[in-house]
Amino acid sequence: MRYSSYSYSLDFSEIVVFDAGQMARANLSEGNHIVYDISIPYKIGSQSSGIKHIIILRYEQGTWKIIYDVHDDHSHRSLYDPTPLPKDVLDGLDKSLIDLGQGKEGPALPKDLTYFIPSDPEQLNKWKDYENALAEKLMSEYPRDTVFCEWELTEKTLQKINVWASCMTTVTSPDIGNYYFPVVSLPAVINLTPSGEIQSIETPEYGETYLSDIWRLFPNGVWKTAPNVLAMERHLNWRRVHFNEPHNCLKQ
């Protein structure tokens, strides 16, 4: 259920500060529009409006902290002491990521070679070029030698390759967890020159125009099935540990 894009609106009806400025109550109404990775092939989003909240905050060490949030969105219930995450939750997430990184569940990649673009022998020699271009486009804030990319082929013409791409960096994000490696996953168009060289890469922009960008870049709705993002991420974790090994399709 990874978010591809989202927007939120908060309409405050009342904010009251009390207890000598140490406590506050905020009454507000929330609206949202969310696009999940899994829903992109079907060009749909999820939205809600008029979700009423009563939030209690406490002033601590120069900042306001949420103590609890009572709201009427029954699918999510109310949040109590939402930050920081409990240690047992973080430990559980870390264990899952460690097991995944050690390849205990295996890469679980599709057996059908048509899923991955290097299945075309002509593209095998260009794998690294595509990976470099996708890494620089999707995760340019990280050094190139710290990023791996996988993708599923969705459509190919002489000068255009449509893919669903997932890129992962080997640089951890301590703010989230010591074993969390940031991932970017989204559809992309690789534009080629007449000679087959990479000319540019186009991706939808995160934010309010995300779905309209999807329709513009992929007007034919090229996904026959949802992309196997989990398989790609598992194999990226495997490659992160076995960085000297070739990518899956070269091995096959």
C-alpha cells in the first residue's frame, strides 16, 4: 500500500490553548486524496472528506506534541502517543528488513522473462546504461554507486521503453530505522535516440498532477497486471548484500 502521491487539507474550526499555555485543543476537519502504487494501473485514487478530529497537544521542550487524536475515521481508529514508535514495533520492522536483506525469503522474482526488460537479448548489454539513467533520475540525491534499480517492461517501441522502475539506495535512513534503505518506485518512460542511446527519462511528478501525468505518459493503459513491486524490492535487497553478483536476468 505504498503511497505514490497524496494531498491533505485541514480545516480548523477552533484552537484553544489552556493550562497556562502548556496544553491545547484543536478541532478540525480533514480531507485527503491518496494514490497507491497498486492502484496506478487502474488510474484511480482514494479520497475522503469531512473527517472530524479533536486533537490534544502538550508543549514540551519548545515544541508542541500530539498526546492523542480522536477522530471518526473508523478505518484508522484513534492515535495515542503516536511518536516515537514503540521499541518493540521498531525492533520488529528491523528484524523483517534484516531477514529480507539476508535473502532468507529469496528474491521471488517472476519466472516469466518477459516481465523484465533484459529478457530481450538486445537489451542485455544496455542493462547498466538503463540502471544508471534511472538511478540518476529517481534518486539523484544519493551517490550513483549506492543505488541499484530493477524494472518491469510494460511496452516497447523503437524509440520508447515504458517500465515500472524500483530503485534502492544502500545508504540507511537512521531517522526511520537503522535497517531501512530508502526506495523509489514508480512508472517511467525511457526515450531513445534513433541509434538506441538514452535520450531522456520521463516520470510522473509527485503531487496534484500525478494521475494526470500518468494518463499523459501512458495513454494506452499499458499495464495488463499490477507490477510486481515486492519482487523487485526483494531482489534489490538481495543485490544490496550480494553487490558483486549480476542482476537476476543476466544470471538466468
